[in-house]
Amino acid sequence: MGAPVQAVVRQSAEARGISEAQVKAEFSAGIPGGRMRTDDECARAALFLASDYSSAINGAQLDANGGEVMY
């Protein structure tokens, strides 16, 4: 979890008077993969796209977010 997401978690916890762990659990419950993805996991997706393994991919969007719908 990167600094921007950590800041949202911290601010939400402080505003609601609950623990950061509770906020993370709430966020994770809405993700089909069941957990928030790490910076390393997102970076691996970017590395894949920069590698020869992605040579057949063209014009596609890759969401490295565990299935969370983001608008």
C-alpha cells in the first residue's frame, strides 16, 4: 500500500475514530481479491507490460487492483 492510500486510510481512521486496521478491513471487504494490493504487486504488473512477455498486448487496460472497481 503506497503513501497516498496510507494517507487515506489514516485520515479515514482519524475522522471516524476507529483503527487503521478497521479501515483497511473495510476497504479490503469490497475488493474481490479480498485484500489491498502492495506497491510491489502493482510494480510487477508494470514490469510485465514493459517486458517481452506482453508483446501481444496492444491497447488494453490492466488494472492491478485485485478486482476493485475504481471510477
